Amino acid sequence: MFFRNMTEEEKRNSTKASGTAFSILLIVLLGHSVYTYVQSSETGASFTIMLVGVAVYFGSDFLYNMRSKWRNRGEKE
């Protein structure tokens, strides 16, 4: 109702943009956590947020890959 279906090119561009944004976010959080560690000798919340983000990213990537392998296993025979 609110959104139209995306074309294949728009889907690819959206995937690239989200990957770039996630990478920039991780770099900024890493820089902030290093700065906080140097200033106060504590890792702080930004380090925890960064680790959770990395775990969610790689965990979901693994699950999506396993799901698509499971779905495609009957098509290859």
C-alpha cells in the first residue's frame, strides 16, 4: 500500500547501501570505543554495541545462507 515493489537494480543498490552504512557504523563505533578506552581505561557501551552488531550480522548471514542452501538442495538433483 505504501511502498511499490522494487526492481532488481533497486534491490542490488539497497543491499550495497546497507552494507556500506553498516561498515561505516562499525568503523565509527570502533573509533569511539578506542577513544573511550584510551581516555578512561574502560571499553564503554559503544564497544558492546559494535560486538552485538557484528554478531547479528554474521549470525543472520549464516542463517540466510543455510536457509537458501536448504531450499535449493532439491533443485540441483
